[in-house]
Amino acid sequence: MSSPVYALFVYGSLRSGFHHPAFAYISQYFHFVADARVRGKLYDMGDFPAACPTTEDRWIIGELYHANSEDEFDWAISQLDDYEGLYPEAGEPAWYRRELTQVQRSSDGAMAQAWMYWFNGDVQGKPIVDSGDVLAYFQSKNK
């Protein structure tokens, strides 16, 4: 049996650079470990980014966090599940799913497992964020 994972990889509004209220929430329950990346494609959905796994040599840039308290992890992650819409109202789509993902730390290239929210919807026709960095992408788009 594998041991529980208390790490979280974020790439969108939960990243520190977005200054989103959701980041203030996670910073109460998680602490920053390293800048990191995961293999995947990032799409511009208009108001939010969408990450999709891929086997291509594409990377999504983000941040790796670890739970401050393993005892509070289940409660804290359930709040994020709610924020990400994993349990929508009847008839509404679940836009994201949370899965364990291989994450590479930028500082030393070390690999780790972390929870991540992948997009469940249709990305057909949506622009790809080539850099994989949604923060830099939206900053350049809004100039």
C-alpha cells in the first residue's frame, strides 16, 4: 500500500502570483515547496485556464505546495475540490477532476507526486498557452 500524498500542484488562480482570494485560503493550509512543472497542455478558456494531460513534450508551469498538517489535509483539499467544481449541482458538468500527477521541481529536477486539477471539458478550438505559464500569458494578454 502506498503512503498518502499531501502535496498539491497549482497552475492557475491558486498560484501566488494571481493574488486571488483562493490563494489566501490555500496559504493557510499549505506551504510553498518549489516552482514546478507537469507534463501537459494548457488552454485559454477565456476566463480561466484548462490543463489537459499529454504525452507530448509540453509542460505546464506552476507551484508545488505541501499540507501544513496531514490531519487537516482531507478537509482542506475538500474545500479546494468544491472551489474547482468537482461536485456540481445536478445537471451541471464537473469541469475538473483531481488526480495524482508526476511533478518536476524546477530547482533540482526532482520528481514528486502531487494532487492536481485537470480539466474535464472540451478544449477543441481553444488557444493553447504555448509557454505553459498561464500567469505570464494573461499578463501579456492584458497589456
